[in-house]
Amino acid sequence: MRLGSIGVRNVARNKFRTLLTVLGVAVAILAFVLVRTVLTSWTAAADHAAKDRVATRHKVSFVMSLPYKYVQEIENIPGVSLAMHANWFGAKDPNNEQDFFATIAVDEQKMFQMYDEIEVPPEQREAWLQDRRGALVGDVLAKKRGWKVGDRITLRGTIFPGDWQFNIAGIYTTTRRSIDRSTLWFHYDYLNEWVGQNRPRYKDQIGWVMARIDDPSQAAAISHAIDEHFSDRDIQTLSMSERALNTSFLGMVSAVLKALDIVSVVILVIMILILGNTIAMGVRERTHEYGVMRAIGFSPKHLARFVYGEALVTGLLGGALGLLLAYPFVNQVVGRFLEENMGGLFPYFRVDPGTALAAIVLAGVLGLLAAALPAYQASKLDVVTSLRKVG
């Protein structure tokens, strides 16, 4: 019998205690995977942002508007191939005003050139382009609301008050995680016409400008050129890559992200304590056995291997069980809920393969770390004293 197999067999010596330990490790791994998935999903929009898009907003604040004429001027800057304006609308469904989803007015003629990752059936795309009140909605939002192509819906404006009528002209999917699938896009002209009638001084104002650039490596230089172009204007700009723009939103919740990082570490510490306690109890119970083994020729390093083997197997069993529980729970339960209800923050909530690999590796490594002290104690047992000990 190999030395390693003896250590592995020790796992089943006390089945009930081992089962509880494995379950404890599994819960810790499940919690770790959930927390790390929150972090990776929260930053998915930044991590998967297009490298060839630059965003321009008001220099002071994102909520302040820019003149419509800036769009054409940005498009004329060397290195920029396309510029498209957009405006935050901020409407709610009167049937459920507590449920948030993004509503954005855009230049429909440039929409699909700018966001080529948005996929819409050709006939729906054409219907949206032709309908002034047409709305393009993400598949997640459409499924949640029960909206279908051809439906007529009414949204209640917040920034722009009143009841707004929209026709669901198309339902889109995406090929990149940077785009929220719970957004409603509609024609800027529809919004601007209302503003001209009700708030004339704000007519032809836009929220921000997205620009597609020819060379992604020149994003910083082009952003600087855009800002320099408007540096002597009354309304100045701040330009950045799409990734930087998305990251700036995350800056507002940086304290939350740091807290979650700390929580993930605390979870791992708890797992070490659970494993360490179980392994230490096993070593104490088998003190007499270890004394017999030393007496018949086993060396101290052999005893340490037995302890490490038991800890490694227990940790890996708990890690594997935790991952088996994490995939359906995180992806199908938590993920589905967040994508449907908080798509702006979590456009894609799934367990990342890197997180899964880290979880199973950490389960094994931390199992070995938890066994370090019990293994050392086992290797230092005095033969005579150990033989005298009954249990």
C-alpha cells in the first residue's frame, strides 16, 4: 500500500465528521465563487469594452449636456471615422415604477455602425429605422416584461415628464458583454421634438458622443485631440476610451468592490479554520497509531504525508462539491435574477472559468496550509509517549 493512499483512506475513518467538513468547505467555496462572480461581472462592461470607441462628455459632469453641433466637429477630427450622439432618457414603466432599466435616445442612422455587436433581424432593424416612435429593446428586458415585436407600450418620463408612446420594433441580442441586454433604445429626434416644444432652451442638446476611431492604439491621443479642439469653448469636453468610461462608473462603487475583495479573503480564512480543526482532531485521535507506525519503522516525514494527504483530499472534495453547487445557483438563480433586474450593473452574470479554476486550486492549496501545523505536530510525536496514549 502506498503512503499516499493511507492518508486518503483516513478521510473515511470518521464519515460523519468528514461529511460535515466537506459541506463546510463546499459552502465556503460557493460563497467565494459568488463573491468573485459579482466582482468579475461588475467589471465585465469595462473588461469587454470595444478598443476602437472613444466617449466624449461634458468636462464637469456626465449629467451636463453638450451642443448637438459637437457631433459633426468630432467626426471631422483626424483618426475619427464615425461619431454618434446619445441622450439618457430615464423613463419608467408605470405598471412597475420601482423596476429600473436603461432608456437611451440615439441617432438611429448610426446606431448599428457604432455598436456592431448589437444583432437584430434585418426586417426588425428596418422597421425600427422607419418608425419615429420605434423602440429597440434587449432580449432580457423583452422576456422580463413580456414584450413582443409589434407591441405598443407607454413609459412615464422622469427627466422629460409625461406619458411616452413607443412601438416595439425590434428585439436585439449582443455578441459582446459590454452592452446591456436590458436597455430600450429609441430615436433622438422623437425626444428632441418634445424638448423643442416644451423646453426650447434645451433643444439640440445631447448627453454624450461616442466616436469610432481608426487605430485603437491611438485612443489616448485622439481623446486628447478632441478635448483640445473644444478647449477654448464655453462648454469643454472630457474624452476617454470606452473602457475608461465604464471604469469611471465603477469608481463610484470602488468602496463596495474593495469590501467584496475583503469578504472573499475572509471566506478563505474561515475555510482554513474549518479544515485545520478537523485535521487537528484526527491527528489527536490517531496519536497511538502514529506511535505504533513510528515504532515499526515509519519516519516523521511519512506521518506528515499522511496528514497532508487527508487534508488535500478533504479540501478537493469540498471544492468540487462547492463548484457543483455554484454553477446552477450562481448562473441560473442569482445570475438570471440580476440580469433581468439589474442589467445595467450586471449585463452578464456567469461563473468565470478563471474563478472556477481558482476555487478548486485554492481548496487544495488551503487544505494543505490548514494541515501544516497538525502535520508538524504529528512528525514531532515522541514514540514512547504516543504509545502510552489511548485516544
